[in-house]
Amino acid sequence: MKGIFTALMCSFDEKGQVNEKGLREIIRYNIDVQKVDGLYINGSTGENFLISTEQKRQIFEIVKDEVKDQVTLIAQIGSLNIDEAVELAQFVTELGYDAISAVTPFYYKFDFEEIKDYYNTILENVNNKMIIYSIPALTGVSMNLDQFGELFENEKIIGVKFTAPDFFLLERLRHAYPEKLIYSGFDEMLLSASVLNVDGAIGSTFNVNGSRARQIFELAQKGQIAEAREIQRVTNDLIAAILDNGLYPTIKEILKTKGVDAGVCRKPMKALTEEKVQRAKQIAEKYL
Ligand code: MN9
């Protein structure tokens, strides 16, 4: 379960339907070209919060069918509808997914007892391992060291996808819970997180830049920090350009330059203007 995991994109057509052929191409590109250790399905990058339950099931099925047992698969099943979360957790477990992950419940200001109950309820209903998905900037939910500790008391909770720029908390978590898996969630901070000895990383830009992410992670583990810093710098030039042009649609456009039918993003995400399509192509040419 350690290593570099792509937060998998999904290919959608103009009507917003899943483009199965395109999705399979994105998967193959990640495994065969970027050579990542695993895939994280239906997270933020998969546009999970913009699609129907039926589409989530469809994506989980296609991914498992394409991947079989070639790489590790983590299914993000978290939902504000706890019944949906349980149902999807059971669905992917039957499909043979290696672990599930659930975003902290958001929108309503749930207190910690409610958040804890959410995780424990899902896990009472499914026999699988759970990775907490913590992304305070998008959910508004921040948990402290003690609260992570309380969640980790449930033995089925094996780790956290830590998408926050809080390196103090990250270091405290690493020190306090050496047996839990910690995945770095911000690709632009991978080196800093790797120095703190995370177990791996899960990221959107790995769809196109996974091989550099691996180099950063592995060099840091070997203590070759200067070399890792140089690759993180190039990576961050790339990420800054992608963020400036529009994160997910630009990654899809870059995938298209590699012959991968990545489709478009779901509304209300907007399509790239022609100028931004050209810019995406230039970014691909310059960095990838
Ligand atoms: O899964 C991703 N988070 C989101 C993690 O997309 C919200 C990251 O990979 C970021 O996209 C990336 C760019 O900021 O670090």
C-alpha cells in the first residue's frame, strides 16, 4: 500500500457521460507510462462530487476490470449521504478493491463526534480497510492530532490522505502513529512531506507527472535531498503553469497530447478556451 498513487481522472463526453474507452486509456497511461504503484478512484480529481451514484459504480467497475491486480486500488466512497457511502463501500469491496477511503463529511458543520460516527458507521458495514481523506481547504474540516488519534483507534482505519500544508501536524502524526499509512496530498509539497517520512503520495498531477513524483519520493527516502529538490522545482514549474491555466481541464488536455482520450470536465467546470488549449499544449511540450 506504499508508494505513488494517481488520483485518477475520468474521461467524460460532452453530455457528461463516462467515456469508457477514454477512461481505460487514462488508466493504461498511468500504469504503463507513468508506472505508478496504485490508483485512487473517485476522489476530487475524479470529479466525484459532480457525478451520480450510478456513474460512481460504473467507474469503479471499469477501473477494476482494466487493472485487475496490476496495481493497488483505493476507492473513495465518502458521501454526505451515508447510505450511499456504505453501499459503495460494499460494492467496491465485493469488486476486490484493496482499500476504501472517505472524505470527511462536509457542508454542514459536523462536530467531531459526528465525524467519528460517520467513519465507524461505514466500517461497521463493510469488511475493508479505510484511509481517511482529509482536505481542509475544500471541506472546511480540520482535525487535530488527538482527533486523528481517536479515529485511528478503529483498527480498520489504516491511514490518512493528508492534503494540507500543515507540516507541524504532519510531523506530529508521523511520530505518534508510525504504524499508520500517511499519504501526502499536495503534489507541490511532495518533497517536504517525503522528508517527514510519509508512506506515499496521492495526487492529481501524477496522471501526467507520476514518474517525476516517484523520483522525488525515492530520492528523499535515500537522503538525496539536493537531487530531489531539483526535480521538485521542475515539477512545481509544471504545477504552477497547470494551476494558472485551470487544474483538471489542463491535465486532461495534456493527456490528449499523449494520445489519451481524456475528454472534458463535468459542468459546472468550464471548458478551456482555445487560447488555454494552446497553452496546455505548450505546457506539455515544455515539461512532459
Ligand atoms: O488529490 C489533489 N487535490 C485536489 C490531491 O485536486 C483537490 C492534489 O493532487 C492537487 O490537485 C495538486 C495541485 O494543487 O497538488
